[in-house]
Amino acid sequence: MTYHQARQPDPPILQVCGLTARYGRVDALTPTDLVVRRGHIVTVIGANGAGKSTLLNAIMGALPIGGSASGQILLSGQEVSSCSVEHRVSSGMCLVPEKRDLFASMTVKDNLMLGGFRRYRSREPGWQDTLDEVYAIFPRLHERETQLAGTLSGGERQMLAIGRALMAKPGLLMLDEPSLGLAPRIVREILQVIARLRDTGVSILLVEQNARAALQVSDDAYVMETGSVILSGLSSELARDPRVVESYLGLGHAEAGDHVKVTNTSTRLG
């Protein structure tokens, strides 16, 4: 008789266990556990100073000078806790920071091409094809490909920052406050794109202050306060939790950009 071993399920794209972060003697992040499943959007919500950006920077290995992190970080089941930022990027992790960090004096196209430089340097076949895929997701970037990044609007700069990250073909895309400072109409557009990126095979970890919209587009959610995760679960369930409603969603009118209509896309990165 032949016995067939049951196929083990793929590990989560990201698993964080007991992650802590410090700035000097100050504890910025208490031991934190977090999981991002493949093909899912996970959001982290919380007030200013809750530790959301610190969490992303600690996962990316990019804490500012004077910061330190400890704990276990698994990317597709592989330990990356002690790896450099460059190694984490090459392993499939990308972070779009709150400040976007574009090269203002370079064109839109050149900024995007820099996002794919690692793939170019490693002579990865077809790396330039991703440019057309990014343009399909963000047609406005194609229209402005010869324009200097510093002359773009706030929404266009956010599109460029996300597009540049996608040029690296990440398996995990982390976004820090992508709606910050944007007009409500542009917020809806950006969040629609984030929701549709699931269909391209990209898993997303989203930090967002617009809690109502973040819970609407995500699958799972974590709520942070003062460096700690205080609630976690399905986004649809947390959106009805009285504690979340009272503290983050309010009882009155919906916030700008809340009603995000998600449509399918056939564009695939990869």
C-alpha cells in the first residue's frame, strides 16, 4: 500500500513573532505578533503615536538611527530578522514610506526604472516588462512619464511611490499612510488600486489612519495603542466592534474616502 503524504499548506507571506522596537531607552513597540496571509490585505489602524510606522520600519529593518528591534520575522517561511534591508527587498518585501522618498529632479519613468534596478543588476529576464504593467495600473504615470517627479500632484506622487515599489515585483507590499494629505477623491482612487492589487498576487500590509476605509478594503486588521496590539481579527468583524466604532470610526458621518468601490482587474504583475 502506498501512502501519500498530505501536502503542507504554504506558510503565510509574513509572520511576525514577539517583535519589539526601541529608540534609545524608550520602548516604542512591545512584543507584537502579526500574520499576513498570501493574497490578503492586512491593515493596522490606530491613533498617531500608536507605533504603526515603527512596526513597518522594524519589519523592513529600516528603523532610524538610534532605533533597534528584536524578535522573529519570517518572510515566506524564511527567517529574515537579522538580514539587511537590501536582502529583505531581494526576498520580496517592499515598503512605501509615509514621506514617499521620490527623486524629485528625476522623471517619472526614471524613478520607476530605479525601482527595478536590483532586477536589472541581477540580469533578471523581462524586468522591463513590469513597467508596462505599472502603467496599466496607473495610466496617469504613463501620461507623465517624462515629467519631473517634483512637479507631480500629491496623488500622482503616491501613485509613483507605489509604482516604483511594484517594479521590484514584491510578494509583500507595505504601505505607510498612503492617503495622508490627499483629497477625498484621490484617496478613493488610491484605495481602489490597493484593493485591486490583491488580484495581481501581491499581499499588502497597510498602515492607515482612515480606519473606516482601511477596514473596508482589507481582509484582516490589527488595532494598535501605545506600541501594543490591543485587538485583531477579521476586518468585517472589527468594523462592528463597539470599541473600534467608538474610538476610530465615530458615530456620525463617514469620513472622506470611506466608500471605496472595488472593481476587478485583469492586470497581473508577474
